Amino acid sequence: MKAYWIAHVEVTDPQQYQQYTQRAPAAFAAYGGRFLARGGQSEALEGRTTPQRSVVIEFDSYEQALACYRSDLYQDACQYRHGAAMAEVIIVEGFEP
């Protein structure tokens, strides 16, 4: 069953964050991740304010999504995000009727 990595990000240091965005896609690709949304226009209709960036990445399974996040490749990239952005990252299992 597919799984989705959903992230809401507020970038505080664009120059350092760029180092993250240059490295992280290699980890996603290594685990079969496919970007469905990456930034772009958004609007919060309920709840919190609209995040600066919203990202949705699809994986073939929940296990692959978790393995990607926990991988050395992604954690190395993540070092560049820490201190450059505030992020909420959630992995959710897809639904098949």
C-alpha cells in the first residue's frame, strides 16, 4: 500500500536550506519516492496558517517511506535543514478502498 511523506516547512535561512534541497532528492529517489507537490501555491482553509512550503512525496510502501527518512543518505541531507528551517514531517499510509 502506498504511503505519503507530508512536510510543512518554514525556511529561515534560504542559503543553508538550499544545501538540503540539493541533497535530499537523492535519498527520495533511492527509496522510490516521487514528488507530488513541492512548494507551489497553497492556502490554508482551516486550522493553522498556510505554511511557507508544503511537500508531498509518494512511496510504494509505508516501510519504504520510513526507511528513507531513517537512511544515512537522508539524515546527512537533513543536517543542512536543521537550523535553516522549521519542519513538520509526517508519514501516512495511503488508503485503498
